[in-house]
Amino acid sequence: MKILCVEDDRNISQLLQVTLAKQRYQIDLAQDGQAGWDLAEIYTYDLILLDVMLPKLDGISFCKKLRTNQSSPLNPNRDTPVILMTALDAVTNKVMGLDAGADDYLAKPFNIDELLARIRALFRRNQIQRTPLLTWGDLSLNPNSCEVTYQEKPIYLAAKEYEILELFLRHPEQIFSPSRLLYRLWTADEFPSEGAVRAHIKGLRQTLKKAGVVDILETIYKQGYRLKQPELFSKYCQEEITPVVSVASELKAVWEKYRQSYSDRLLIIQKTINALKTGTITQIQQQEAEREAHTLIGSLGCFGLDTASQISRQIQQLLKQEKGLESAEIAQLGKLITQLQQEISEYGCENRAEGLSSIPVIPSAFLLIVDDDLPLAKQMAIEAKNWGFQAKIAVNLQQAQELLAHHFDVILLDINFADSTENGLDFLAIVRKQYPEIPVVILTAENSFAQRVEAARLGSQFFLQKPIPASQVLATVIQVIQEVNQPVARLLIVDDDPGLLNLLRTLLAPSGYHLTLLDQPHKFWETLEQTVPDLLILDVEFSVVSISHQNSEQVNVWSGFDLCQVVRTDARWNRLPVLFLSAHTDIETIQRSFAVGADDFLSKPIVPTELLTRVRTRLEQRKLWRVAEIDALTGLSLRRKVLQDMTRFLQLAQRQKQPFSLAMLDLDKFKFVNDQYGHQIGDRVINYFGKLLNQSFRQEDVVGRWGGEEFVVGMYGTSREDGIRRLAQVLQQFSQYSFTALDGTKFKVTFSAGIAQVPDDGQDLQTLYQKADAALYQAKKLGRNCICAATSG
């Protein structure tokens, strides 16, 4: 189930994200009504959680717009259930919300368990007509009781195995790649490697096999997994009822993360009370304090601080008075703020140290080395461990086949074995048949072109020739894993025919693509920047577009040719693959399509197999281009890609009036590391630091290698102060990590950083970079191993 949460209090939205993710829901967050509306027009949600008092578009107006004809007929959420949330608990507000189209109303502060119960009730009400039982032959899964049985005998599954089985039973015709399973079943906080996904798949298969169930999943080569079709397959339901999971620990963890922000709100209220005491209060200052108290009512209550929430309500009621406060009321405010500070300072103190150390851990990947040269294999295993791998060695093919029962993320394979009648190509064929999802890198002294061809036919990702440095081998292995672990491909399809868009959804959705369908060409550019597609599918002709603008109508006659030309003239998008669809098959239309920059052309009516083939081909083309944008050593974006992504997020932040921070990071005394321990060890340091950065920041952040030992991080929606805190956590973990030199010497490395933000330090990327770079220089002057903020002016 996917939920859209529109809440301008970032602390509450973070709490909801963590809590709901633990209940196995997928969450999208928006911090103002317009941003939420933009998401609701593009993506399909099962539920919308909506605050009432939102900037740009309030919750009541949002509901009215969603339920009336103000939204597009293609809006996928016109009938999606809506729960309104607000600290305004008057009956009038509830009536207005329900009349506007909301399905439920929850007053802040709300109890988390009550919210979860209301969500489950709405899902049940929406799907009451559907049978809860999911079946595959004699295998049954009951979402109500979370029981799995085969021929009426119970089967006991691990939690993730249960979720995977439920997902496949609900979507029997869909192919799920490991990356798509990660997206559907794991939260961003616990995002493991795709190797963990394959391990869970294997565990599910083994558990079902022990219960007597034949393998219910088929492996689709280079695509993923799909439920096999049994001879008798009963109808399955869409109801999704999630068991209740305790959220107390999550509340504490989120509270510790945002404790300081609540202290900052208290400080604003305290300053207002001081101004009231001295008679220097302004109306604006009192209104700001009243807003902060209003926010605290809902936020603190949701974290379980009921007393603090009640105190905040008393403070708000006093500050709301338009007439001047009496001295007794001011004195009462002073007592209330003291009580509130005490309540907040005492909450969760026992978990504070634990919360501060919750820094992401880099997961290990599993490598199988198949080589009869044991000394070389051991050397490679040691090198692999230094690069963060867990390695196993097989010195013959029989041992290698036995080890395949354990899961591996990648295999390093020699194809020549002196004491065996078989060769490595026979083993490669076995891997391709039984475990097609595991990438294989060939490492051999053999220089036969015929064997190279055969290895390529069998699907090996790389063919490396001995002798070769171990560091180069591991860099190749990392590159292979990064290519395999590409996220789900995103497709943007623009056509003014809703019927054709729905047809394309039907044809493409089973392949697991993330689809955005747009029937309003005038919203093309905005949608392009929001969705960041991997492939663009355009119709050639659109109807005449009429746009209302300032009490007048502007008529635009646009075509797919126009949109393609716009894409090709923009540095950020000029390499985006474009596929044209058209009923015009004359030579002039086809020639013009390629002249304006199309990569492919497909005529209507659409042949499904041809469409799928063309889409896969263009996505492979996109993947090859991406290799040139990614640093092979760290897996991070290189400078050109960083600049493109930074520009896009900076413009988005400026449009939505969100903060944006840019940080420059530089490893301290890195020349000494290279000189003292060698460039091979220096590469290990760079590799670890890149992986740590990639895991420490969010998907909407931009992380890249600027050059050498210098890195850059762009943080959308993050202020300079929050950015410093996040960088400090990374610095804490990185500075504590011990690297091992070739002679066994242990050493540690630190980094320095400078950070600047929009708009305080500049409005454009070049100015931000200069300010952040100057702050980095200041951090170096202060002795390194620290983070400095840019100085204004």
C-alpha cells in the first residue's frame, strides 16, 4: 500500500514516515499543499494523509479540488481515501473537511495506534467486497490472520518471506526485479543490497519446498521473478491488511533526531514572553510565537508527550488574545514555558546516546572466487575484504557448485582448471541456468577469442586477462554490481489520448517500469523535472491546448516534435532517449522525427512485443551512457552529472521555496596516505568514503565525486544547520574507521567540509560553490577534521 502524506511540520512527517514504513506501507512526503497536489496528479496512492493548515494550498481546498472536476480525468487519486489531520478540533472544521470530500478526520495530537487503526479501517471499507484469501493451487495465504497453509497444513515463514509471497500472490502476472522488490518491501532506512533480496527469495523457496510445495516462482532472465501459473489458479484479492507493529522505539528514534528543532521553537516562545515582560513585544513576534505553540500541540502529542501538548495549547490560547495580556497572564506564560521545557528535556533521555549513534552501516556484498590458483585466490580474497566484500574461495568446479547453495552477489571465475575435464564455461552455463541473476566476471590467463565469444554468449559481464592488479579486478567487480543494481526504470509517456495512455499502462506495467502518464502537454516540462525519466515516449500530434492565464485564454499548438526539440536543446536532458509513437507512417513524418532528435519511431497500432523490445533497447542505451557519468571507484556521479542534478534540484527548491544546501568535502592529508601507503590503499580509502556518502544521504540528495579526493553533496529541502548536523554524523563514522595498509599498519583518515545555502549565500550554483569552497578552505585553516559554514557578505 502506498500513502501520500502532506504535512508542513517536518518532524511529524518524519515520524509518520518511520511509523508507517514499519507497518509495511510505502510513503511519499510533501511539505506544502501544492507539492502534494503535484504528486497526487502523477502517482497512484491508496491513501492520502492531509494536514488542514498547509502553505500554498490548504487541506480543505485540496480535498475539494480532488473530488470535483478541477482535477484531470486521468488523475489516479480522484477516489483515493483522505484522512484530514489538524490541531483545529472544532466541530465546524470537521464538518467542512468531511463536506469537502475527506473520508475521516483526526485531531492533533493524535495517538499513533488510533491513526493506524483508522487507516486499516479505511482500507477494509474500500475493499469490503473482495475475498481476503490469496491462493496458488493448494497454497493459501490469509492476510487477516497472516497465516500461510499448504493442503490445510500451516507453513511458518519469516517476516520478509511472508511479505514477498503476499506480493507475488497479489500480482501474479507481474515481473519483480530485485530492485523493484527493494522499493516495494523495504524502507529507505533499512535499504539492503539486492543480494539480501535474493537471499530472502531463496529462503522462501526452501521453506515452501520443505512443506511439499513445488517452486512457485520462475526466474525471468535479466528481469527478475514472476509467479508461475498453476493449473488451477483461483482469483486473488487486492485487500492488504497489515499486522500492527510496536512503534515505541521508532518514536524515540525520531524524537532524538528532531529534539533540537523543538528546543528552537521553545526559544522563539521564550523570547516572546521576555518581550511581553519588558513591554517591547510586536504583533508579528506574538503571532510567530502563537504559530510555534500551535505546531507544538500536534507534534508533541504525536510523540506521546501528552502533558507537553496540553501545556502548548494553554500557551497558544494566551498568545492568541488580541488585547494586551495582563501581568498575571504573562506570569502564567512564564510558568508554562518552564514546565514545557522540563517536559521536553526529560523525555527520552535514556535513549539519547543511542539515538546519536544511529549512523548508517555499509552493507557487505558476497563474492565467490573460483580459481585453482589458491595463492592468487587468497590474495584476491584479502583485497576483496579491504574493499568491503565477504569472499569465499572454490579451488575446483565441484566445490564451486556446492557453494552456489549459499547466496552470492557476484562470481569471479577462472575458466581453465588443469586437473579437471570440465572448464569454467561449463560452470558459467550452470550459473546462467540456475542463478541467472548473479553476475559473473571472467578472470583467466586464457587468450582464446573463441572462449571470449562463448563467455559473452553465456552472459558473462566482463572478461579480464591475467596478469592484472587485484585493485583493478575489484574495481571491475564493483562496477558490475552497480550496473546490476540499477533502480527501476522510469518512463514518461505524453499523449493527449487517455485511452491510448491506459493501453500503454496495461502493456508496460507488468514489466515493472515506473510509469508517468501525461495527457496535458503544457505540463510537460514541469513533469519532466519532477519525474526525471529514463525514457520519454511522445505522440507526434496533440490537440490544440488552451491554457487559462490571468482571466484570458492562451492557445498553444504544440507537437511532439516541439517537445523533443526542447529536450535536445537542454544540457540536462539532451541525452534522454526519445521514442515517438504515431499513426502517421509517411516518410516525411519519420524523417522529421529523427531530424528533431528522436532515437526511435514506432507506428500505431502498437504491436506489444515490438513496443517492449524497443523500450528495453533504449533503456540499455541509457544504461551505457550512464557508465560515462559514474565514477567506477566510488559509484558516485561525476562532475558533469552532478552539475545537471544540482541545477535541477536548485531550481526545484527555488520554485517551491524550499532550502537547498551545497557542501564541498575534501579528505585531509590524502597525499600523505598515497605517499606513505601507496595508491592502491588510497583507492580503498576513496572507495569506502564514496560508499559511506552514498548510504548516508537521501535519494533526493546529490552526491558526487568532484575530482581527486574532493567530493560534493547537494541537499534539497535541507537548511545549512541541518546539513552541518548530517555531515557531522558522517565525519564521526568516517574518522572512527580503521584502514589497514599492505604491511598491516592501521591508520585513520578525516575530512574537512564547507557548506553554503540558498538564498543566504547565493542564488545560483556558481556562487554557492564559491562560498562552500571558501568555507572548506577555512575548515582546513582551522586544523582540518571539521565543518565550516559559509559567511554571508
